[in-house]
Amino acid sequence: MPSKQATIEDVRAFFAKLLAAASHSADPRLERIFELVPREAFLPPGPWQIVVNHHYVETPSADPAFIYQNVLVALDAEKGINNGEPFLHAAWIGVVEPKPGDRICHIGAGTGYYTAILSLLALPGGSVRAYEIDQDLARMARKNLKPFENVEMIAGDATRLPIAQADLIYVNAGVVAPPASWLRALSREGRMIFPWRPTDKIGLAVLLTRKERGFDARTLMFSWFIPSVGASDMQNCLKSPEPAQARTIRSAWLTDERKPDETAVATYTHMWFSSAPA
């Protein structure tokens, strides 16, 4: 018998299963939420530019089935800004475990695709405050996120604007070190995940969890994001790690709460990473 041709709903449902598996999470909500948010609704009109081996390859048509793969899709090809790799974001979401009621801060929201997913995971009772510095992308995100009533979209530089207290800070731009305002915004047991780029040779996802004193720090997978405006300047760096040393961090501290000591792996004017537990 001839096989039934898959619909876009079938494709999206299967992709959601893959994302749920990539998350390594037991949260039963993930698969359904990944399925509910259509990726094409947060992209420019197709055909789309997909990144392959640092080159853009155009899809044959505007059929959204082409973008339900583990690929980067261009938001602004000239600036090298893309909608992030789905399996990586699924893994990040699995690690940070967004919960109902969480106050989430999303820095580097792009056009809002992962913002939308985070907003649904924060329900009921939670909210997302999203920042995007690129004015064109922020304008698109604001339009795309209108149906998501628990999202506030802010066009501006999150390294300079006030950051409200958050239970989760989700950063999608590479930073040499997270700004002090982000660290101070975290609630007790609040989590921050960000792409750490202390040198050109290092690109690691780092998970920070705020404790009574300091922050637990854990390195995760390799993560390469475009640099964050305002948080990728080496001028405030006093000590950079070697690639092997970067993997040894176990805690992070604000320098006005604790001065760097012999366990310091990377030191900045406002904060430092230590190889000793918090």
C-alpha cells in the first residue's frame, strides 16, 4: 500500500520528539511545548538560508519541513545572526529546568523563537523579560511574541539596562564574563546559563547557580555564539584561562564579596572564577 505523505504537523511532532530526547530531561511538558511553537513563525519568509560548514545554503522552497532539522537558520545572513541550533537549546533547557512560576530573563532573544518556548515552560504564573539589542530583530520579536501574554520584549543593551530579579537568566550571546548586574539579579538558587568566551580558543556553555555565598559553576558542552555587545571586551580581564583550565571552574564570585585567591582560574575587575567549590 502507498505510504501516507507526512504533513507539516507530522514533521513538527517528530521534531519535537527529537528535541525532547536531546534535552535529557524527564519533564513531560517539553515534547508538547516544542511541538506547539512553530519555528517558521519566527523566521524571515522562506526560502531560508541554512548554515552548513560555515556557508549558507538556500532551501529549495518555502516548505517549512526544510527547517525542522538540527541546523542554524539565518535571521540576518549579512550580520551572521542565526536562529540557534535546536538540539543545543534543547540540552540547555533540560539543564536549567524552567519551572512554572519562574521569572525568566532571556538575553539575546533574536526574533523570539526560544523566548516563546521559555514563556510556555514558565506557565502558569511565570514570565519572561526578553532583551534584543538589534533593533530590526527586536521589532520582529515583538510582533512574533504578541500571542505570548507573559512576555515583555525590550529593545536594548542588557549589559546597560536594569535587570529585574530572575530565577533563570538564559543568555544567547558569547561573553568574556557575565556582568555584575546579571549576577546580582539572580535569586537564591537561581540559574544562569551562558556561552563563556574568555579567549578566542574557548567556547563553553557554563551553568551558574546562586548560593548563600557565591555561585556554583559547571561547564557543559562546547557553545559558540556571536559576541555580546558590552560583555565581550577583554579590557576588564586580569587573568585568562588556558583551554584545559577553563574546564576546572567550580565556583564564581563577585570581587566585592570575595577577593580572588590562589584558586582563581579567570579574573575580571568585577568577578572571578575559582577551581574550588562555592
